[in-house]
Amino acid sequence: MRRVDTPGKATGAAEYGVDHRLPGMLVGKFKRAGVPHARIENIDTSGALALPGVRAVITGADWPRHHGPLLRDQPALATDRVRWAGEAVAAVAAVDEETAIEAIDRIEVEYEDLPVVDTVDDALADDAPLLHPDAELYDVADTPGMRIQPEPGTNIAYHFKLRRGDVDVAFATAHVTVEDTYETQFVQYCHLEPHVVVAQMDPRDGLTLWTSTMGPHTLRNMLADFLDVPASNVRVITSYVGGAYGSKMYLRIINPVAALLAKKVAPRPVRVCFDREDEFLSAAGRLPARVTIKTAVDREGRLVARQSEVFWNKGAYLDLGAMVVRNSGYVSLGPYRIPNARVDAYCLYTNRQPGGAFRALGVPQMAWAGEQQLDRVARELGMDPLELRRRNILQEGDESVTGEVMSAVGAGPCLEAVAEQLHAMPAEPPETASGVVGRGAAVVLKSTLTPTATFASVKLNHDGSVDLIAAAVEHGQGTMTALTQIVADELQVPFERVRFVMPDTSVTPFDRSSSSSRTVFTMGNALCDASREVRTRLLEMASSVLDAEIQDLELRDGEVLVRDDPSRSATYEQIIRRYYKGPGNIGGLGSFATQSIYDPMDPETAYSTRPSTFWMYAAAGAEVEVDRETGECRVRRLVTAVDAGKAVNPLGCLQQVTGSAVMGLGMAMSEELVFEEGRVMNPTFLDYKIPTTVDLPQMTDIVVETPHPDGPSGARGVGEPGVAAVPAAIGNAVFDATGVQMTSLPLRSEKIYWSLRAAEKAEGGS
Amino acid sequence: MNRTIDLTVNGRHENVEIHDNWTLLDVLRSGLTMLGTEEGCGEGSCGSCTVLVDGRLVRSCLFLGVRASGRDVLTVEGLSKDGELDALQNAFVDEGGIQCGFCTPGFLMTTKVLLEENPSPTEEEIREFLSGNFCRCGGYTLILKAVQAAALAKAGP
């Protein structure tokens, strides 16, 4: 099955957000603060305003209203205070790029520097400067199952709690107990298409945005709220998105800046586009976490208790942070039966860029800790790590740590698929005399955004073609193709005859966003619902036109067949034309909403019998060679298995599995945005290394199928969990090879070298 | 506009008004409104903007526009003929070597040169040759398969 979108992408014809052009379009640019924490003493924009070609200059004072998806703690442009170096303090619209850049240079800002809160320890210190001294006064968005309550007098923006059984008693009586602390780094999205928005204010229709976003309706609603206008006054139109991975959502910097500039230069359109430095300094990214985790087992290797304490370096504003912290918090102990569990996860304000949702939403960080620690426990027990996992992994009917009775659990099948491939052949000997070889595996589960509501339209036209009208964004994940297949199948029309209408909030019905691996599941169900409506109406019309009972009709390949009398069959086109005595069409509006199956999580204990519409599962296995002399680590093989439920498009699923594995590989081996006192030290691709073809191990990518009872044809999300399993699997392989467990990411040679030397010293000294 | 340059793009003679500080990428995107070649980083790292100039691979974001004067430029738009994908494009589509597609034009142009220079490359040679092109969707294994399939298709049955 050829993807719908890729032939156009192969010819250069596909239109991305950056390709959108309008006549008379102005260039918008913003000025970055350049200092991580400061009071703004004065902003002088006179030099910029005097520059010929400048059409507008804005500062925080122009529109001081705050925004934020969960907590309204973020101004569009810094008002009295700067909280991270990449924050916008002013913006301009000018006739061309050069003028805009010069105007930005001419804006003078005077700062009074404030002490910088860079690390988790800085944020937790007794005398820590408070980033948001009045945090408790901010408006809180109503988010089901989440109580956002910044703790007054601290930098704690959110505290997630999970309580199950009695961990203290269990730890006191356990056979083996292990406790460790692990850390992860800030990872940038690095989608190759940058953030871009073209905005235009029309006196009658309001604001229109042409932008690269994963969630056009969510963006529209948040922007309307921020501008204090009805949602109908904002329209968001999306074309192809050149990669997002959780980015390009919510307002952040670019959307408010573009909207406020467009208001000022109306009716001229203005385009704001990030350059690569903006992407590194001012976009969100994967949040760093410090995880202290403790695990206890009995003599047979059964988990009796696990607890984790997690500190998240959230950056200047909460953004989606609390969601990341909660949704990764309740899976931080892994896909296992754990009778006694405790999690405390804290989201801390710091003077760094506010990280946000990033493919697998916090789970890679949690798995790096929990899955590595299991291998330590296995070593203490003298048990094979795979066997330890087998004894504890969630099975059909088991209760999860939140209290859900699990079904259609893909964790075991993913782990077994990986184990089989990883150990299918003996490891080749090391290539160097000082080399050692090891293997390791990890398994994860991930939830999806819940509850959400999704709507979609399907229109059968009088020529027999179908319009699929859905706010499902194609950002590379194959959405268009999978959804087209679902509709073609439901309505029995050829795949080629389904036209996918690109998302436009004035045309395509509401959907939360094409994120959280939820689109095939939720939008697929909504489209099935819409298709059924079309089908029902078509059969009614056919019954009338063909003078046959509905139960004697069936749809096949664009035709209505009368059973037992093939001569009376008619094409869809004929049915519609005969019925209406001319052209016409049949429309269906479908929906899929999950509020009725969702059990809101208890904010004190995280108890919920159904916190997630569906669960995703993945496992990874790695074989590494580590040079004991130099610390150099080479991943030789990487096996990744993800449960697709039912693969609607097998090649599309494989693309997601291999892509998520490579993203996990980058996080494991090389990627790290380096901060010093709140400043980013490596904001270029020369210094921030993402994997390329030469970094690739021998890869095996596997699509596992454990059908989900509620998914379309059994399908479930597949895009994210692979990322989460890979770093821990590689860490476990290093542990297996060297006997030394690495606690922080990424696994740079230097770090491994020093860990090996420290271990030797400890051994020699004992 | 500071000056006019003459060049050939995808076999067509073009006369473009440009600014002196424009890159070849600006000439293509702003001067000719040819939007198939994409800018990923603007600093020569990611390979998205790769085109051919007189048959040689060039990062168009680093190549000064005035230097393109009198030259023969081939971009992604020049690969398909009469709306039909060429063998290389077909291989990328069929093998799943395209996800978000933003890097695809750069990969296609780089692969075209690879297969001209080395019609049956080993996997190692492909990896080496494509190492300057980023695919953040991480679809490298399928891209490698696509290149191998294209090499086979080119070699014929």
C-alpha cells in the first residue's frame, strides 16, 4: 500500500508550513532576552520604530495577558521579568528579513540580573530565588484527574502522587532491596522543518493562521482564549508538517507573537519563522529528570514494592509539564505487577527553556531508571534479567499500580519478540583486545491523552468518490494513509477514490490534536462512525432506487449489490443520481469520545480503574561493544518491538518502530543540550549531534499485534513507546558488558571511561 | 534587487533578479518560487537543501546565489518527467523511505549522485555517502533499503 502523501513529497510538490506565501506578507522576528533571569528595567524601541520598512514593534506591555495549556503562567512577551534566555522580549514586523533583523538589533533592553536557578538542586535550595513568587494566583485550566497547585514559597509547580499498598512494610521485610539515582538530559526536537506561522487579521473574519502544528483546533481555542475573542474569530489551517514529535503545539512564543503582530499590521499578513538557533534556544524539548528509585523483591524474584521520587527540571513555565510528570509518573515503575507502590514526582521551575511534550512523554526518562534498576536487582538475585521480567510482567487480568484490571497487554509479547531476535545468534567476539560485549533489554508501557473527543466527517460524492474531512495532521506518522484505508474499507470504495481534506478549523470538525499516538485509534473510530452514517443513508436510498429490502443489499467495490439478483446492482454514483434526479451527496458526522470510559485519577493516590483509553507497549534489546581502555561504546545491534494492536498499514507501522528506535538511540548515545548557568552552550547541529546513517547499528524492527478490543480493527497507537525502551536497553547492555551501570545520559565515551576507572578504583581499594 | 543572473534550472533557462546576499536556496525559493528544496538549518549541517550544480552536490543554503550564474542546477523538481516518478523516487515511496518528507529532496539528490558515481554501492558505502543528510523521523533503515532498491532497478533485470 503506497502512502497517500509520499509521492508528492518525492517530487517536491508537497506543501509544508514554511512554503506558505501570501501577497504583501511581512517578516516577523522576535528578540531573545539573552539573559536567563533578570528584571527588565527598560525597553527602548525607538531605534527600531524609526527604521524605514518597519511596520510594527511590540513588547510585553502591548498585551500582558498570560497563557499556558495547564496553568496561565506565561506572558506572550516578557513583561517585567525574564525567566529564560530564549524568552521573547520584543518583536517586529518589517517589509523584509534584513530590515526585521536590523530592527531587532536596534531594540535596547536594560536588565537587572537576578540569581539564576539552573539545576534541580538550585530550584530546591532553601534560599532559592522564586521564579514565580505569585504562582498560586495564576489561573488554572480545568484538567480532569489533575490538581495543579503550585506550592507557595517554593519553585514546585506541580506534585504528582501515587500510593498503593504499604511500601514501608514491604521494604522492611523484602529479600533484596536496591536503590539508585539516575539522570537524563534535555533533548531537542530537531524537526527539520522549523516552527512557522503566517498570520493575518481580517476585520470581518478575524484572525487566520497558516501554520505547521499538530493540533489546529487546540491552537485555535488557546489563541482565542489568549486574545479574549470567541473561538470562531480564529481559524487555523495546516498543511504538511515537516516533523513535530510532540512539538509545534500550544501557544509558546511563536503563536502569540505572530497573532499580536498581525493585529498591529492588519490586514497585511505577517510570517514568523524560527531559524535553527531559535529552535535550540526558544523551542521546548524533552525535560530532564532525576529519578531516585527503589525496588524490593522476594526470594523468587517477585516484585514486592517499588517507589520513585522524581525531580523534573521544568524550565521557566509549566507548559504541558504537569501532564508529562503525571502521565510518566504512573508508569514510572514499569509494566509489572507491583502490590506496593509509591511515586512522588515534582515539577520544578528553573531558568531554562520550558520543555514540553516530546514523543513518549516522559517515559524514556522513567524507563532509563526503572528498567536499568531491574537489571541490578537481577544481578543481586543471580537471576537472568529476562527471567526477572517474565516473573513480574503484567498479564491479562492483572491489576496495574493505579488499580486498573489490564487487558490486551502487549508487554510480554514485545519482550519475547525482542528476546528471540536478540539471542537468535551468539554474539561476535569483541573487535579490540580491550573490548567487551554485552546485551540488554527493556520493556515499557505508555498511556495516551485521556479523555478526549474527536469528530470527523465523511462525504460520499455523486461521482462515487469520498471526501475524508478530519483535523488529522500528517506530520510524517502516516496518518493520512491509515485513515484513508479505514474509510475506503468501511465504505467499500477504492483507496484511490478517497480524498483527504487538509485540516482547517473552519472545515474539519474538532479533534484535540494528532498527538499521543492517538490518531488511528480515536480518529479511526470517529471515521468509522461517520462512515456508518453514510452507509446507512446510502442503503436507504438504494433500497428506494432499487426497490429492494435493505437487508438484501450489500456494498462492495463502489457498488450496491442486490443479493440473489446481480442484474439490479448499481454504482454509488447511480444510486445518488437516480435518487436526487441529478447530482448530490451523502454526508456523515462521526465522533469518538472517551470521557465515559475514563475514570478520573485520584489526585492523592493516582487510583484510577481506567486512566488511559488504550495502552501502548514496546520492548528493545541491544548488543554493545565497550572498549574498557577508552570507554568508547558502539551499539552493534538494536532490536525494537512495538505493539500495533492490529497494523492498519504494516509498512507505516514499521516506519514508526524504526524511527522511534533511532530517536531513542540519539537520546542514548549523543544528544544533549548543554546548559551553563541557564545558558545553552551548543545551539547548532555541529555541537548537538543527532544520529545519521553512520551511527546506525544493525537494526531489527518488529511490529507485534495484540488486538485492542476498542481500536478500529483492533489497532492501537504505535508511534511513541519505542523511543522509551531503547536508552535503557543500551544501558543494560553496557552493564552486562562491563559490570558497571551508567546512571546518566547520554552515554558519552568519556563518561563511561570515568565510570570504569571509578569502579576499578573501588574494587582495588576494597 | 541588486542584479540579474542567468542560469539553467532543471533544463530550463532562467533569468532571475536577486540580492547580492542571497544564497542559491534563496534564488530557488524566493527568486523562482520553487519550494521543493527545503531549508532545515541554514548552516550546511542537515542536508535538506542539497541540490546539484553542474552535476556536483551542493548545500544550497551555503552556496552564494551569484555563483550560480551561468551554471546548470538540478533540484528535486527536475527528477520526475511528465508527472511520472523516476526509479529513485519510486524506490523511496515503495520502500517507506519517506515519513515527514522534509529531508527527502536532499536525500534524493544525494542518492542520485551516489548511484551515478557508484551504481552498485555496498551498504557501508551508502551509509558513508548519505551521512551528511539528517532524517529526524529516523527512517534510515528504510532509506538504505530504498537506495539499494533504486540501485537494483537501475541495474535492470
